[in-house]
Amino acid sequence: MSAVPRRGSGTGERHWASIGEQTLAGGMWLLYGLFRVGGRLPFRIVLYPVVLWYWAVNRGAREASLEYLQRLQRHTGALGHEPGRRDTLRHFFSFAETILDKMLAVGGRYKLGRIRFVGHQEIDGLVRARQGALLVTAHIGCLELCQASADATPGMKLTVLVHTVHAEQFNRMLERLSPGRGMALLQVTEISPATAVLLAERVARGEFVAIAGDRVPVVAGRASSVQVPFLGHAAPFPTGAYMLASLLKCPLYSLGCIRQGDTHEVVFERLAERVVLPRADRLGACAVHAADFAQRIERLLARAPFEWFNFFSFWNQPGALAAPPRRHD
């Protein structure tokens, strides 16, 4: 689920959460039913005109897409040419295809044999040892394949922290599509002490928690995000994942997902065995981890440039503090 601006709205200084969620449960059920009846063709016939209309009328989303593609090209050369309006449309259509993949993933209909897992051996070892971990993700590709990771690993339990207030609605939808799944959504606007205790209990039982590491929190505090380099420009990245990993005293991994041809690649990379945040420089320590995470996102996007699904002005999110990354101790 990715935030996209409503018609006529600029992105500018607006928080991404005020822009609105367009991927709603009712529409997803309709699309899923179309696919079950006739495959991808009726799905595309219905969805592609909607995407084309949305692309045509939503200037803010188009500009955000072009800004991202231009910075990606200048920093990595991934596109091989200066991006234009046609590339932004391809970017939108890529998201449309991912909507179906999301439904297939949560419904258990995306064939695990078509997914290439990279770095999953370490996760398997943690599950066997009943050791929990924190996974920091970004809005790249089909994040719902997190469930495929859980389903592919017997005994793995995954809680995904989300900001949307529709979490319970989607949980019911997920349960109907895939009873007994290994993934659950937990709606949060901030990590309160009660939430931290709940998550600590789950990690202590050997479960995994996933949290987005590429969007400024809904409830922004003084140290809720930092500015770190991303695609050649300073961008705000939240500190919540690293604060939480420090509290939970568990390993921290990045989890990325990109489309590769007609399949997906799910990539696990260890960021830290333990996250230690010194009292004297917590923000600087968070910035080190956030910068490391941003570099890993860059590497994935260089391989799959149209898989970035933040359709708002990512570099202009309010609330981030300028904290230059320091060296690891």
C-alpha cells in the first residue's frame, strides 16, 4: 500500500500520511476477482485506464515520479537516458502491476518457486534458533511478499507495523484470503511504551517485526528522522527502526523486494547484529544506520528503477533533523 496524492494536491511540505491511501480493500477484492476469472488481461483492461487517468490529472504525483527518476538516473545511470513524461507513465503502470502481485501474495497464490530469495539462510537459522529480529523495509516492489517469506519458512511469525488506520480491515481481508498465515499487520502512529513491550514479547518468542524505514513518522518528534544522502541529495529517513532495534536488543536486517523479469527477488541483508545508540549521540548513531539503509535502497533501485512506490516529493518531507552521519565505533 503506497501513498499517492489526491487530484489537485501539491506535495511540497505536506506529510505523506495526509495524502491518502488509494489501495483500498474493496477495490482490491474486485481486482482479485477479475484475475481469478480471466487472469491478468481483464485485470489490465480495468486497471490500466484508471491508472492512465490518474497519471493525467495528478500533477503532484507525476512531478514526484519525475523528480525521483531524474535523481536516480543522475546518480546511478540506471535508465540510460534522461527521463521524461513517458517514463513517469511507465512508473505508474509498474505500480499497477504490483497491485495484483500484492493480492496474489497475500492470497497465497504467488508461486514460491518464482521468488528468488537472497540472504534467506541467515533468517532460516534465526527461526531454527528461535531468535527474533527486526526487519527494516522500504516501499519498493511487492512488500506483501514478506508473507511469502514467512510461508516459505516453517515456524516464522511476522508482524508488520503500518501507519494506515485500515490495518484491521486488511487483517480481516488477509485472513479470508490466507487463513493461518504467518503475517499480521499492526497499526501504529508512534512506538509507545505499550507497543514496545508488545513487540519485545514477540521478538523474545523468536518472532520477527517489520517496519518501514523510508517514511517520516505520522507523529513526528524532535529526533524522529534525520537527513542522510539518498540519490545524490539529502533526504529524510526515520530513526524509528534503529531506536526500536536498540530497545529490542535483537539483530537488524534490511528486507527489499524488486521485480526481475516475470518474477521477484526478495533480499535480506544484515545491518547490525545489535544496534547500540550512545546517549551522547543517539541521533548521530541513527544517522549512520539510516545512511547505510539508504545506500542499500539505491543498489536495489539501480537494478529495478521503476519499483519505487513513494509518489510524493520524498526529499521535501517535513520534520527531519540535519544530523550528519558519523563513523561506526
